[in-house]
Amino acid sequence: MINEIRLDNPIQAVFYIVINFAILLVVLGAFYILLKPGSRRKTSIYLSGEGEEVISFKSITPSTLNLYWFFIKRFAKKIYEHLVNTIHTGNLMDWVEFMVSWYGLLIIASILTTIIYMFMYKG
Amino acid sequence: MLRQLAFDFTGLTVPLIATFAFILPLLSKIARNRLFPAIYALIISVIIVVATTTIYVEVSSSGKPIVYAFGGWPPPIGIAYEIDGFNAILGFYAGWIILLITLFSIWYNNELDEPEWYYTLLLGFNAGLLGCFYTGDVFNLFVMLEVLSISIYGLVSYHKNNPVSLEAAFKYAIIGATATTIYFIGLIIIYGWYSSLNMAHILEINIEIYEKHLVKGETGWESVIMASTLAVSLALWVFTFKSGLFPNHFWIPDVYCEAPTPVSALLPSLSEIMGVYIVVRFLYTIFPAASPIGFMYRKLVLSILLILGFIGGVIGALMMFIQRDVKRILGYSSISHIGLMFMILSIGAFSNDDNVLRIAFTALLTHIIAHGLSKVLLFSSIEVFIKSSGSKIMDDMRGVGRKYPLVSLALIIGFLNLAGVIPLIGFFSKLLMYQAYMSIGQVLPALGIIIISALSIPGYAKPIYSIVFSTPVSEFKYLNIKWFKYYLLILTISLFILGVVFISIYSILDNIVYDSLTTHGLMKYLHAFEETVYKLRGGL
């Protein structure tokens, strides 16, 4: 059966891998439901002599929002400064500058091509 | 019989939609019912679906392009529509998206103070869009582009009491009008040298020149090289503006944000795709590698488009992350995805081998479908949250998704599809893009696709987290979304189904690309044109 699966075709390979994972998920899920214990045993946390507040989520884990602002303010600050102050300024004239540059580049490309052609096939 | 029906639809669809659009205000005066324009537009949308589907089925099953010469005038004298596999499938896709947008607009109907004008503009847009897709004439393309553009300017500024909406439409219209004028100048140059405006006829002349130059070694083609490269340059600038490729993308966030939400959904799924389609038509059908622009220019320009696509992809992905307005996030997401589309269509810079083009354009078509469906789904679900929370700002929408589990599911699936998660169709389009570049040994563009996809993930996670998983900070109005939830459910399931049956979709799209954009496809396009000219001039 496995020889029939053409792994050199990425689309087919992905398809079969997904199917296999889905089957695996269903089987594991069925096992979990069948073998799930009726009651749960509770054990106390071993903290090496420290108080429980050491692992309190409220005190030591930063919120998602803080992680987000950390990323923006520290890690990506320079990238965003450049993006917002140089490219996406919201000023119509800045837009036109960028757009005209692209227009100019295209026109230069066509003029350059013609000049090169004339030099290469002169006479 | 099917061929005849498809042929008739080719000629009738666009003029009929335009006629229906213009008589709508008059009929609305007679009907005096707020729901009348919506039902009227829905009926026409169903007709569009029937017409575009018939055309697509016929062209894909016969593998032969349809050429419809208006008024019986043989092209290039008269205007002709020429539909090969590529524009047939885009027309088919557009037809269904139009129906979805119309249904969305019906749900949005209460927000429209004068629905007859909204639907008139929407139908005008549909006529212009299908005209742009189906036409085989570069001047007719200009006319249809104007019809589409004027309708879209009107639709964007529809909430005329909102000054920001007017400003967004004004900025878009000013630069858009300049763009279409530039395209017109390009047409003057084309007509000046080729004495023709028919796409297939220009292709024929281009191949002839290329053969003379390459095979027979004739020189003195400076004027045609100058004319063709200049005309293509002007057209490219215009259509990169219409599709929103960096650096012509600045209009997108403002316009998406301030337009009525169904119009915001229509822009990335239809209007921008038209721009992408025309760029492909210009660089792969009218001016292919075997044309005067094949001398250096085409490769150079495609390389530049690849770089711009990458920059646009990265900028869009990064800018998404810092937005507070949920509609702006979708705007920047479109900039990123258009960047990806341009990256894959630029593959001709490295190889014009038919097998490579087949993978690349199959990837492009898949991405167009995946991205378009996702955007319609996302704008539709977001509108539910906007109405419920009374704001587009994500801070005010925190946790609103908890009130609507089904709509939240639609939102999550829509974003996951854009991010390219297995087994949704969005994954396969990115995989094919990667595969196309890897098949020619181009690691950098392939890596670029992965980088853009990875950078965009935090941008997609942000609205999912804010709208669905955050703890609600205020009370939200509960909306009874009635039939609209089924609409969202069907769209959500369709993204799954398209992913699961992708092997079949792949072979369909691959055949279409083979029949239209490869050397074999170009010959078919040319042959269909020549056959029509021969018949109309009295041949058998």
C-alpha cells in the first residue's frame, strides 16, 4: 500500500499525511475516552520548601498584552518606526513620491532596453 | 448546444448587466420598496452565475477559446471578446463571488439609506469587472476599466455623511483617474505601432516580429521595442495600482476601512484580482517571451515585480500587527497576499518552460480562490461583530465573539486559511508557490514565500485573540443573524472541502493553465482568433 503513495508529489504526500494524522487522532481520542479513569487523584505540589506564591501565575507570568507591547516597543520598534514614519505616513504627497518612483523605474527600464538594443544590433 | 449557449452568454452578459444597472433607479421609483433593489440585484447575480458557469464549463470541456465579435465586425476592426481557460475560470470565480457579495449586501441592506443607488453601482461594477475579464480588446479593456472604477469610487464613498469615507474615495479616485489616463496613453502607443487593439492580433504581430528578428536575423526593430516596452510599462503601472502592489498600495487601508463592508469584501476578492489578471495577460499572452519585450525588458520587469511582491508581502504582514481597526488588518493582509501573487506570477523571469508555468499559474489561481473566499468570509463575519459592538476598533470588540460561536468559528477558519493551515485550501496555494520556485532551483523566492507567511501569523492571531478569546469588557448588543449564519457556515465548510478535494481541483486548474498560458495555449488563443476572422470575412 505504502508503495502506491507517490511521495515525490507534494500535494499527494500532504493529503496522505493529513489523512493519516486524522486517523491517528481519532484512534488516540477513542483510546483516551475508553481508558479515561472515572475519578482523578489529587497530589500536593512539591515546591522544594518554597511557598505556593512562587509559581503563582498572576505574579510571574506577563499577560499576553504585555508580551505584545514588549515585542512592539523593544524588538520591532525600529522596524515600525521606519514603516510608519517613512513609508506609511498617511501623507498623500509621500504616496505620490513612492508611486512616481515606480513609474519612473518602469519608464527607465523601457528606455534602457531600447538603448541597449540599438548598441547591440547597430547596422 | 452548450457551445452556442456559451457563445450567446459571452456576447450578452456584460451589455445586459449594464442595461439592468441603468434601469434600476427608474424601476425602484415605481416599486417603492426598500427590498426591491436587493432582490433585483440578487436575480441578476444568479443570471451572472449561470452565464459565467456555462462559459467556463464549455471552454474547459472543449479546451477551445470562445471568440465573440460584436456586431459581426471581424476583429481587429470590431470589438471582440475572447475567452480562454484562464479568463473563463476567473469569470466563473467572479460570478460566484458576485453572488456572495450580493447576499452579504442584502444582509447589510438596513445600513443603506438609498439602496437603489448602491445596487446600481454594484451592478455597474459587475458589468465592468466581467467586461475586463472577458474582453479580447485592449481599448475595450480601458472602457470596462472606467466602468468598474467609477462604480467602485461611488461605492467606496457610499456613506456620504462620513467625511473620512469621502476622503478615502477621493484619494482613490484622483490617483485611479490618473492611472486610467496613463493606460490610455499606453493604448495610443500600441495603436500607433501595431495599428490594432485586439489582444490576439497584437500577439500575432509580436510573434511575427520575434521570428523575423531571431530566426532571420533582421535588424532595425528599435521603434517596436521602444513602443512595446513603453506601452507595457504604462499598463503595468496602472494595473499594479489597481491590484495594490507595493508601492502602489497606499490607497488600500483607507478604502477598505471606510467603504461599506460588502464593498470592502469586493475589493480584494474581485477588483484587485482584475489587476493581477491583466498583468498576466500583458506579460504572458499579449507580450509573451517570444515578443519584442522578450529582449531583456520582460525579464527585468518580472524580476522587479518579484522584488516588489516580496516587499509588499513583508510590509503588509508587519503592518497588520500594529493595527487597531479590524478592517485595516484585512487591508494590510490583502497587500501581503497581492505581494505573494505577484511573486508567483514573476516566475517568467527565471523560466518560461511550460511545466514550470503550469505549476506557477495553478498556484496563482488557487491563491486567488483561497484568498477571495477567505476575504468574503472574514468581512462578512466581522460585520456581525461590528454591528454587535458598534465599533471597528478591536479594543472595543474584546470578547464579542463569545456571543456568536458560529461566527467566531467562521472568523478563525477564515484567518487560518489566510495563514495557510492544513487542510484548508490556503495551504495548498502556498505549497504550490514554494514548489514552483523550488522546481527551478530558486531558493530565495521560495524562502521569501515562507518568510511572508510566517510574518503574517501574529497579525492574524491578534484579531482572533481580541475578538474571540479575550474576556468581554462591556455589554454587547445581541443580533439575531437569522439566515446569515448559514451563509457563513457554507462559506466556512467550503474552505475545508476545497482543501480536502484539492487533488481534483489541482488537475482541473492544471488543465486550464495548460490550455491557456503555455505555448500550446497561446497557439489555441491565436488560432481561435484567426478562425473567427476567417469566418467573418466570408470563409467557410
